[in-house]
Amino acid sequence: MEHKRRIKVLVVDDSIVYREVLSRGISSDIDIEVVATATDPFDARDKILAFQPDVMTCDVEMPKMNGIEFIRRLLPQYPLPIIVVSSESGAVFDAMNAGAVDFVAKPDVKSAFSVENFLREMIAKIKIAANAKVLHGKVEQKAEYYEKDRTIDTRKIIAIGASTGGTEAIFHIIRSLPVQIPGIVIVQHIPPNFSRMFAERLNSSTEFEVKEAKTGDIIEKGKILVAPGDQHMRIKKFADKYRVECFEGDKVNGHCPSVDVLFESVAKEAGNKAIGVILTGMGYDGAKGLLNMRKNGARTIGQDEKSCVVYGMPKVAYNIGAVEKQTSLGNIAHLIYGMSC
């Protein structure tokens, strides 16, 4: 039987060490072929034209032009899925804003364990990126969101789950919501440390108080809690409020934190006082939890295929009947607001 065509990858990094580690490591996978490497954005541009890769990995810190500026200039002409490789820095979120589909933290090349984990993660993300949609430019959104005479029910809770492409999708939704909205809890599949940086970015770029969650934090109006990148998060009701519990545990549906762990707890603890939102991402994490939320009376929203970077998680949720309303990214904030009243 003929094997399917291998994914053609271009590796861009000014460090010969990282170029070699990444190129040799990902080439060990039967589905991936490194067709070329490049040392800087100008070299990369020529290699893109010559080799027409399916996916590009790109360092953020490079000579002549940084990776973020390169992505901004490249994508309007060549809509190529890009995975950013970066040290632990908030710059990855600027790269995602520029149009990269995902990111991976640079390993410590002196640690075999660190390099092995890095390569395993990169191979998985390349396979996802090969089928991802490259979105750049402004998100179309509904013009009029909020009617001033409507009363928001702050006893409710909003739970959001996302994976690949989710950091930008969440950012768009949050900055489009009024700060009077009920408390929000978020599970984004993201590495440890980057979850804190993601929360800090949302905190500094929106009107909300946003922080990486810790056990005991109370969910309340104007506040957003983001699950730590290496812990599950669930909610517990006490008196007339909800608080979060963060805990270490095995991966669920391949992830820790898991969207399903959060959604299942929201279904149990909040019932019809909840709104569930499932966004772009590969796989099926969150679908069953969202279905249980809907069965327990919650309102549920799924992102549509056209506006997803990867239409995986929302598709599974929609197909099993977990999604009450499916809509574009630009309309989700409007729906959340309406369901909160």
C-alpha cells in the first residue's frame, strides 16, 4: 500500500545547533520530511519559493528581521502554517497575533529529556498545523453587542475551552465583552509558564482582571481565571458563589489541563446557571463535558468551521449534540452576552 505524502517542513533558526536538533529530530517521523533549513527570514523567503513547504517552524529571535515581523509580512503573500519556536517569553503571543498557528517552547539542548519532549511535541503540532487554516486580518464581528436596558445575571458562570488557535480566539472574545459579564473560567491547552503569560496578556490588554488560577480563587463578575498549564481545573459551589480547585493529575483526552474536567464540574455544580463555549482545536477534549452541561440546562456555544484554525473540538461537540448555537468567532461575544441576561 502506498504511503501518504509526507509533510514538507522548512526549519528557520539562526542557531545551527537548534536547526540540527530540530531537523534531525522531526525527520525521524515517517510522516515528516524536512525539505530545507534557513538561517534568517530572507533565506527563508527564498526557500519557501524553492521548496513550497507545507509547514514552517520559525524562531522568534533572528538576525536581519525578527520572527514576528517576518510572519506579519509573509502571511498576506504566502498563507503558510507557522509554528513558532521560542524561549519562555510573551513574544509568542505577538507571533500568534501575527498569524502563527501554534508555538513550542525551546528546549534546553543540554538536557536529553527536554529535547525529547520538545521533539515529541513539535512532531504532534506539525501534523496538526499541516491541516490548520491560516487566518490573518481582522475578525468580522457583530456591530451592536449590548442593549443597555438588559440586566446581566451575575449568578451565572461562563466556561471556555480551546486548543490550537485558541489564544487569539479567546483574546478576541474577551476584549469584545463588557466587564459586567459573569465570572469566566478558561482551559486553554498551553504549556506551563505560558499560561501565566497568557493570563497577564489578557489582564493588560482588556478591562478584565485576569490571572492564572489557584485553588480557592472565587469566580466573580469582571474576573477571569485561566487554568495553569500543568494542572486540571474544576469548580465547586459554596453558598451562592463558585470557586476553583487546581490539581495535578493524569492527562484526560491527551491533555492536562483538560476542557472536559472543567466542563464536567460546571455541569455538576452550576447546572442551568452556566454558559459553555468550545473553540478551535484538534481532537475531542470538551465535547462530552459540553454535552453534559447542555443536558443539565446550560446554554452552549460552538465556534464554526470557517472561523476555526482547526475545526476539531467544536466539530465533535456539534456532531454529538452538545452545541446549542454554532457561530463565527466574531459573533460569540454577542451570544455570550445575550445568554448572560
